[in-house]
Amino acid sequence: MAFKQETTARKGAAKRLGRRPPVKILVAVWGDDYIRRFELLGLGSVLSENNLPALAKDCDVEFVFLTKALEVERFESLPLVLQIRKHASIRYEAIDDLIVPGLYTVTLTLAFTRGMTIFGPDMTNMYFVYWNADFVIGDGSLTHVRRCIQEGQKVVLAGSVRVISEEVEPILRSAIGSDGVLRAPPRQLLEHLFRHPHLMQVAKTVNQDFCWAKYPNHLFWEVDEKTIVARFFQIFMFCLRPTRALSVIDGYCDYSFVPAFCPGEPIYVVGDSDEVCLLELQGRWQEASDVHFGPGRDEAWLNSLDEWCTPQHAEIARAPIVYHAGELPPTLPLVLEDSAEFVEACLRKIREPAPHPGHYYWIYGVAAWRLRRPPEAIAQGWPPELSLRLPVQTLKHPSFDHDRRARARPSVSAIVGAAGWLRRRCLGEPPQITRFHPDAAALQPLIDQARGTRARLDENPQHKVLLVADLGHWIDGVLTIDHERIFRTEPLVASTWRLEPQPEVDEVVIYQRGGPEGGLEAILKNVAPALRAGGRLSVLCHYPVYEDVDPEWIGRDRLSFAVAPLEAKRVSHHFAGAGRLRYARSLARYAEAVERGGTISRIKASIWLAGEIAGAALQRRRSGRHAAWVFTARAYDPA
């Protein structure tokens, strides 16, 4: 019923355009193996009679290959590219500066954005078809796109289903004709889905209890042996006609493209695989680590949806898609109804979906992408498709809050039982520690500084704090995650994004644990604009006494503070002597021995620890190292 209503609504909204509208097919693909597969299966299926040739009869089609500059020659040597030129023009756009191994989704989003922004304001006068290099397209799918264009649809979304590439790819290769074209009618193509479903396809099927995937972005219901119903929260933007021209993007493509480029436009989800069929080839064990067995599925799915679901995701999931390799079975309406009830029940149990701008996944993903950019990409400069300005208020996006609550954990001793109780009584747990705590030389001055910030928050109801600290440390117990006037982010994010004063904060606190990665200089530059004139900044540098610390790390952090654009700078250093270092490392080894050993091993470890503590007490204090620095300063005040 819902499927029928959605199709009728689409037809009722038909609006014809002018003759031969321009269509740009964006293809992001690089690397020999991917290009080879794309040519044989991707281009091969596009060239079937009811795909590109049919689309080109009524549209001016151009392929835009988004690839490495050195691979243009490789594309030009492909036999099927010559066949493409019979129906469409070809353009190449280099994306060498966007490619970062291991972060494909950021690269793909930026590549597709570049494929649109190269046309400037004219992008609103053309259609864009987005192509994933892993797709095999059913014959007739681009004929349906042509029909949607003629009817005036501006947002056409289509889901894809996954199969095991190692099993299906040889079968598809054997079906390629002598002309290189893969003619695959949708129902014939979907036979591979029902015979060779990918593990993730099974794990996201609701009405089976064998296994489940922790990330419910796509959900499926089995109807019979040749039919499934799908509901996609995150779906592929198959064809868009932008209604506004943008030069930068602010989220992953399946989060942001529709609301950013086509705000307010009706969304058409292709509801029948006979109209558009996208088969996605995936390695047998790809994402296998995300598959779980046993109880806990429903709670995990709700937690996941609560973290990332946007209004667009919720709207799209209400539109079913039917995939079938045969005729539609009579039981289909019942499954459609069950699937609709399941989605609505999920949406009722999660928070109100929040818009995509400022979503934690994108903010953190871009930060990781920047950190891992290879030198040759960095040498080409920062991509114009990506702005790194982040309003402070964005750090209160619901996805940030959910992520922090899930990841922040109080510090818990590894020693259990009576030994653990004794340890907590004698040493304490940060931020409540005694002077016998092994890291007291470093922690106590830092804790005192953080408590001073907390006191200012409590005394002044207008006081706002920006906290930069990794999650799960003692500072979470002083400057709590859910405080309404604490804006929290991590060093990785703060070293990438420039924090804009929206709102302006009165104080910035940076908790930095010493390590080889550094980044303090970039953090200081990026947080300074968010601090009001005359506002206070504190950097708490922690070099745990039970860890090895390179003196160069300490010098680098001091230098970063020295060159920061601040005034009234002050530094206080805190030293741990050789005895304290020996004492701390002995306790760490003792905790490890007690956790792994039996009763006799624990007795031996206790005797050994007593000797170590006695030795540490007698050790001379003149040798040792820095345990902590506290840097304080104020933002320049023009007055």
C-alpha cells in the first residue's frame, strides 16, 4: 500500500523540462584493480541498450571521471571508453589531493562535490548521476532515470543490494558479450542476490535470527525465496538536479547532498527493482567485524539510530523498496506493513532526529582524513570543497553528546577484590587521589587547575568553557560531559577545525597527554578565535610518570605555547624524582602481575613491591623528569 501511494505521488508531481537536458554521470574510481573491474562490469552494464544508449537519445550526456591525473591515459586506453564516446562526451577531473587510503567515504564525498562544483552556478541547470565503482546496473535503469528527468523529478534515490564479489564476479564476467557489453535484466541480476547474498545483507535482514549487524543503515525483510523488502535510512543519491549552487559541503554525501543541494524538494525513492537495480560487489569478509551473534540486536540498533539518524534518514526509511527476481508474491502487502511498523517503532524510541550540519561523524572523519593525508596530497594545498570553520555551538550537536556518553568511562583500577579496595583506599582514583598515588606529582596540580575552572562555572551562570580533551580521562569527573555551558571536543578535532565564536567562550581548557603526535600548536591557533577578548586559556600538559616520555615532546609543547597568539603567559612545571618514577612503575607492574596471576603469584608480587617501594624511598631525588606543565594565558584584549 505504501509503495503504491509513493509511486502515484511521484507521477502526480510530474513536470516536463525543456529538450535534451544535460546529464553529468560522475564516476569516482582510481587504482588498477578498481578501474579494471569498473570497465568490465560497471561500464559494461552501463552500455546495455536500455541504459546509456537510451538515456542519450533524449539527453546530452557527459561522463566525468574523477580519478588520479596519471590514470587518465589508462582510461583512454580502455576499449569500452571508445564505445562510451558514441553516446556521451568524456571529461577528466583530477582528485589526487583528495585520495587518502582507508578513508574512502570522505574522499568519495569530496570527489562528487568537485564533480559538481566545476560547473559553478550552471550546476542548477543540469542533472547529476552518481556512480559507485562497485556497482553493476540492471538493464533499463537509466531508461527510468530518463523518465524521471522528463517528469521533472529533482531528487531520485535508489538503494543497492550486496553480493559476494568472489562468487558473483566470475559469473558476470562470463555473461559479457563479444562487444564487451553486460546485458543484465534486473530480475536476472537479482538472482545473484538470492544465491550469493553478502554477509552484511543477511545480518541486516530483520526477520531472521542467525546474526545481526550493529549499524542498521539498511534493513531488509525476506518475503519469499525471490523477494525482499528494503528500507534504507542511508541511501544512494542516484540522480539530483541541484536547486542551489554550492562550492563546499558539510557532511557525507548520503547525509548532506539532498538537503544541501536540493533543499525542500520532494524526494522520490525508486520503489521497484524492475525500474532501477543496483548490485554492489563486496568482498566476502568486508565489514565482517561488524556482525554479531546472540541477543542485543534491538538495543544496539536503537543506540545506533539515536546517534546518527537525521530527518532525511527518517523520511527515506518510510519509503519501501521491493527487490524481486520473479513476480510479486501475494504475501508482499503483509511484509510491507510489518516493515513500516518496525521502522515507526524505532523512530518513536529514539531522540528527535537532528539535521546533518555539524554531525560528529563528519567532523571527526574530516579530522582523521586530514591527519592521514599523504605528503603528495598535502603539497597540492587544501581542497576548496572543504571549509574548516566550525561554530562552537556545533559541539552541542546531539551526535557529539551521544558519542561522548558512550565512550567516556571513569578510570577503574585493574586490581580487583580486596587488593583493589586497598588500592583505592590508599591511593584513590582520579580526580580523588591521595599523595601516595603513583602519578600524584603530575595529576594533583592538573586536577587543582581543572577544579578552579569548575568553580568559575559554578560561581558565574554566564561563564562558558571550551574543553579540548580526549575522552575517558580523569578530567571527565571534574568538567562533566553533560554540563550545558561546557563545549567539549577532542584534540584531533581541535587541531583540524577552526573554532568560530558562536558563541564566544570565557575560558578554554586544553588537556594534553604527552605523546609523539603533538598538535598543540595547531590546537592553540584554532581555539584562540573562540575565546573572548581577555578570556582565560589553560593548557594542562600531562606526562604520566609510569610511561616513557621523550624529552623532545616536552620541549615541543613548551615551544608551541611560546609562539601562541596570546598574552600574559605563565608557566608552572611539576617534577617527578627518580624515586617517584621507580615507585610508579613498580605499582604498574604489580597491578599487571596481580591481574594475571594466582594466589602464590600475588604473594610474590607483594613481597617484590615492598622491596621496590623501600628502594624508591631511599633513591636520590636529583634525577628524574617533568611530570606536568600548567600553561596559562589570556586572549589579547584591544582595550
